[in-house]
Amino acid sequence: QVQLVESGGGLVQAGGSLSLSCAASGRRFVGYAMAWFRQAPGKEREFVAADNWSGGATRYADSVKGRFAISRDNANNTGYLQMNTLKPEDSAVYYCAASPYGGPHIPSTPSEYTYWGQGTQVTVSS
């Protein structure tokens, strides 16, 4: 079992930055693919970014490419999502997720992830 806890959400003006953290416990983070998803009111959960089990490869949604960066610190069992040049359409609850998949493919759909955090709210004002 892996427990995930997100932090770092908040209110920011358009063009600003936020850094989200995902603290993992229960098992070592290394060996798990990690992802960030988001869900706005009335919309489906949407893929944002992910990395593979080692953190050596990444994948991004087109809507955030060049603005967001996913990273991890395996020694501290923590994942991160740096969000820059935020837009009002980035407003959502952001979820951290982990998958025990250890292959080269980087999962990008919610069904591929086993463990989820409780989410953290990000609100971008115009």
C-alpha cells in the first residue's frame, strides 16, 4: 500500500506559479510511476503529467507542456509538480497518483493508477 498526500495548492493570479508536492508513505516511491491529474467542476478527471518508475522519463498533456514540470525526490519519497505561467483554465483539484507499473510505458489514464491522494485545490484568478 502507498499513501499519498498532496500539498501546495492555493489561489494565484494568472501568470503566476505554484509548486505542488506529493508525499508518499507506506512503500518506497522508487519503482512506482507517478502522475498528476486534475478535475474541474463538472468535468472528467484529466491527465496533466507523469513520470516513469525511475523518474527518468516524463510525459505531459499538451495543455501544460512547456509550463509545468514533474519531478521527484526518491530519497525523500516525494513527488512535485511545478506550475508556471498559470491560466484560469488550470483551476481544478489536483491529484497525485502512483502506479506499480515498472515498464517503459508512462501511464496516462486514471484507470492505470492504483493509489491516489485526496487532492489539493488550485485556483487561478484572471
